[in-house]
Amino acid sequence: MSDNNQTEVTAVGIGSAGCKIVSLLSRRSLLVDNFAYVSCDKGDFSNVDADDTILVESSVDQKLSPSMVRGLAQKSFSRILKVVAGSKVVFVVAGLGGATGSGLAPLVASLAQESGAITVGVAVMPFEFEKKMKFYSGVSLRRLRSASRGVIVIDNDTLMKSSPGDSTLTSLYDTANKQAVKALSSLFSKSSEDSITLGLNKVLGTVLQEGYSLLGVSNSGAVDKAEDALAGAVLSLGKLAEAKEANRAVVVLNGDSSLSGQEVGLVVKRLGSMINNQSVDVDYGVNYNGTSQLQVSLLASGFRSTKYDDYDPINKALRGRVMDDEMDSSLVEGLEAIQPCD
């Protein structure tokens, strides 16, 4: 796979959060060629081209479960396959925990894999206070990992740190989505005069490892801004998994012209000692279009387990010994959903 703009890369947003994030990503100059959106709510398509959307409709007005959403999506399989056909890389972006994201993200990833694409899931996990979403998100994350070559996990609580303490719930979601977009954009940005980009191969080389990849983000708040921002990013990963398990990492520094080469070198040098693993393989990128408050995006891979294992207590109790782990699909209840026989 070449590392240039001719590589066919598709990003598919699933559900409300996934559609919002991919929509915002589509407005940036990235190493992504195509953008598509899949949801059960046509309101999620308000700011995107209708030709890029796939609406999964229900004939019955009722609360949906992930299995119901998968059942409803069966008639859309051909359209989803058409969206990912010909792509070398497909990113499946979804917020997990709700019915649509949890139900469709592993399914779309599986279809993309079947099409021959290198498939990477991008999973945004629910806030800690969203207790009811934990089980669905935990099950879906495990299935998304099975259906993909790699998974990038983003924790909403990590992204929430940029919000004021008195923010409304709507503002929290909005800030989290924008922070996710900023971090992902730094990984997939195109080369420019004001940046030293990573390139797609280095990102994929990190993500396509055994286990999970975690994306941590932190902004500097001290005079020693490089080390301060890196420490915050490492700390955010440490809350999700054992940081020392990381075997590969990419670090992107977003700052302005005051960001010196010495500070960049310090971040790359200090990462190994901060995660207590000096053998970690590190690549880096720099973007000088930011502000004096340095932001560090840290993507690290190789994590065998995360705190999200506790979100799926059944699988944890079975220690991965699952006899039948096929994704179930169910039909919605109601006479309107019953088709007459010939």
C-alpha cells in the first residue's frame, strides 16, 4: 500500500456520534477519499450529502435494541457493500452504547472486511456516568475488534476534560466530538508546509497489532508545556489499561511556531520512561497550525485488556470461552413488520 493521496480510503460514520464525527472530518484536508453515513435517524444526515447516506428504517415505532437494528439493516447490506467496494482501507467510526452504533459498527466492519478492505474500527466509548450504555458498548467493542484488523478506542471522559465544569450535557457531547475530530485529524492529516505528518502507513502500522489501540489527548497547562501535555496523555491511557503494555505508539504535537525541535525531541524521548517501557517503538508528527497551548495526541497499541472488559461481565466470566458468538439479528415486533405470504 502506498502512502499517498491515491490510496482509496473510506470513512463510514455509524449512528449519531459516528455521523457527526465523520461529517466534521470530511471538512478537513485528510488522507481519506470517501465519506459515508449509516443511521436509523435521518436527523443524523442534516449536514451531509444525501447521496452519501444509508437510512436503516423501521416500520414500527418502538425502542430498538442492537439486534433489532441489525435485523433492520439486512436489506441495506448491498448498499453498504457498494460504499466500501474498491476501498483499500475502511475506518468504521461509531459511538458505542446506543442501539445503532453498538448494533451496526461490528456489522459494517464485517462487511468491509468481506469486501477485502483493511478495516479499522474507531470506537468512542460512553461517559462513565452513562451506566446503562456500558453493557452494549462492552459487547460491541469486543465484536468490533473481532470484525476488524484493528480498533482505535477513544474514551469520552478523556475528551470531556476540555469542557468547563458547568457545561450542559449537549455541550459535553459537542466538545467530546470536536476533540475526537481534532485528535483523529492529527493522525490522518495531509502533508503541508506547516506540518510534519505521520502518513497512513505509520498509523496503520501502529493500529494493526494484537489487542487494542488507545487514543489519549491532553493539553498543556504549565510552562513546561511539552512534558506536561505528554504526561496528561499518558495518564489518560493509564486510566484505561496498563500503559506499559504498549509496544508501538505515534505521537502528534499540535502547537504554533513557538514549539521547538527540542520540545518535540523531549516528548519522543520521554514517552518510554513515562509508560515504563523503554522498548516502545515511537513515531511522531508535528502540526504548527495550533495555538501556544500545546496539544498532544497519543495513539498507542498492544493492549491485551482494558477497563472496558468489565463492561461485558458475561464474556469476562467465561474468560473468552464463548461457544456461539455470532452477531444475532432480530425482527421488530408488530403486524406492520410482517410480510404477507404468496
